[in-house]
Amino acid sequence: MILVTGASGYLGSHILKRLAEAGKPVRALVRSRAWAEAEGRLVGLNVEWVEGDVTKPETLANAVKGVEAVIHTVAIAIEKGGRTYESINYQGTINIVNAAKAAGVNRFVNICQLGADSKLPYRFLASKGRAQEYVAASGLEWTAFRPSVIWGPEDEFANTFARLAPLSPIIYPIIGDGQAKFQSVWVEDVATAAVKSLDDPSTLGQDFELGGPEVLTIAEVERRALQAIGARRLMIPLPLPILRIIVALMQVIFPAPPVTTSLLDLLGVDNTTKNNALSRFVSQPKPFTVENISPYMRRFKVGDTLRQRSACRALAHQALGREISRARCCVHVCAKRRPARRRLLAWGRPGDGSGERGPGEQRARP
């Protein structure tokens, strides 16, 4: 049995599909099965479901029981709603590692992040670096993958720039001087590498960087994203200090801003491999081209970010059957030929703790 954490998340769902389609016995760890089923990423897959939360160690014992290997994908790249890098990326990894060891699990595949280092001033990368250090010192038979920015259907890389387009109808900001370099990697290629490593003993104790076949500046990434949605803009570089002020205001105005200050920090620094190991697992990596990203790019309107919270609430009600899912609750009065009674309804998304956010959220977990 193979356990995939963050199984309904962006990368986790692709890994789970690969395993299920290969006939592997697989268990999906999610925070809420109802929500995961409503999202639809895992529909029709022959998997075993288990609910648990990496921030709550007491919920993980059932998840790892009888498991031979764990593929850990849970992470967030953006902090919000009490979900912090420390609690999820770092402590969450500690919790699942400890649970795996207690259950006698030997094999552990950790999805880290390219550039992750506990000594860096960027808290996201530092949290992922500290987590990997814990995995490496755990005594488990581990393999780590450090992908660059992951792109593909429902991503929040190219789609982040698509969301920004309607808010910038004439002038479109290039992040910083536009020279930060990225080696974005196709989500299916990362999933392939993770799955193949399970049957390859030579990957034990190894740390693999994964990057796409092409290195692009952030300016070129933005250009291709706009071309993919047919948007024509005057592109002008904006210094990061000015962009931070603009983004901070967007975080106040919009319930689900297209960019946050923490994401902006990551988009302003290089993210390329020194030793790209992707070719070891994938013979023909898929490049980040206009032709490849166009089919899945979402077309956004200005009102989408304002309507997003209402859409998430409606889906949460439908998926959870009006059960309590979070502490943020409202009172619902129901009266049908009988005395009114009060029910607590959940507002907000339970999610799966992955950080690879889904449609309309992430996107949004890395």
C-alpha cells in the first residue's frame, strides 16, 4: 500500500492517478473526503480514502497503518487563513515522518522545492529546506525531489498571470527587472519521477533537482502567458518595492488576490537547476510553450476574484452537506412547519493541506 499525502491537491492528484492507473494499491490522505470528491480530480479512481491532517498528529495513525511507502506532497506556497509555512511545510512534514516511523514504514518520497534551504531569508524556501533536513535525518529510506515551478492544468504559475490580466487592461507589470530565471516543469513529468523512484533502489538517499527543458526569464514567462490567452498589453518592468505595495493593497481589496507578497518574493528570484535530473526519469520532458499552455489557461474577468469566496462557500455547502467544517461559522435558521432551529454552517474551504490550490482557489498549495 502506498500513501499519498495531499492526494486531492494539484501535484498529489497527478501522482495518485499515475499509481492507480498502474494498478498499485494506493491510499489517498485528504483533510475532507467530501471536499476532495466535490473537486472531482480523483473521480473514478480505485483508491482507498482516509481523512487526516498533517498538522494534527493524532489523525495520522490510521493513514500510515499497513503502508509500505509514503509520497509526501503537502505544502503551501502562500500563507493565509492561519495556514503557515511553519505549521504545514515544516511541522506537517515532521508529523507525517514520525507517524510513518511509528507504523514501521520504511520508504518515504518527499516533494521538496528547488532552491529550498533552511538558511535562506525567504520563509517558504527555508521551511521546505528545514523539512527536507528532517526527512534526511529520519532514518527512513528516503528520496527527495526538488522541482522548479510546476506548470500544467489548474496551475497557479501561468494562471497567476492570466488572473492579473483583467486588472491590468493597458499596462502590464513585469516583475522587477524581468530577469529572474525559471525552469518550470510539467506536472506530469514530476509525477512520473516520483512514481518511478519507488521501484528504483538507486534513488535511496538521493536528492534530485527537476527542471523543464528550457530556462526562461520571468518577463518571457509573463509574455507567453498573455499570448496564450490572447491578451495584448504594454509590458513595463516595475521594481519589487513598488510591486509589494500594490500587491499588499490587492490583498486587502480582494478575498483571493492573483498575487500575494509571499508569492511575489518567490517570483523575483532565480529558480533554475544546477544538476537537472529530469531526463533520468522522463525521456521527453514537456516544455513551457504558448502551444502547450494555451489549452488549459483560464480566462478571467475582473469580478472573478470578488466572486471567488462566494463560489467556494457554495461548493463547501454542497460538498459537506451543511456540516461543521471550520471554526468560522454562521447561524442558519431553518423553519419548515416546525419551530425554528439553528444550525451551524461551515464557511470556508477545508482543503487538503497541500498548498497546490485547486481551481478558483490556488492555487492554490511547494
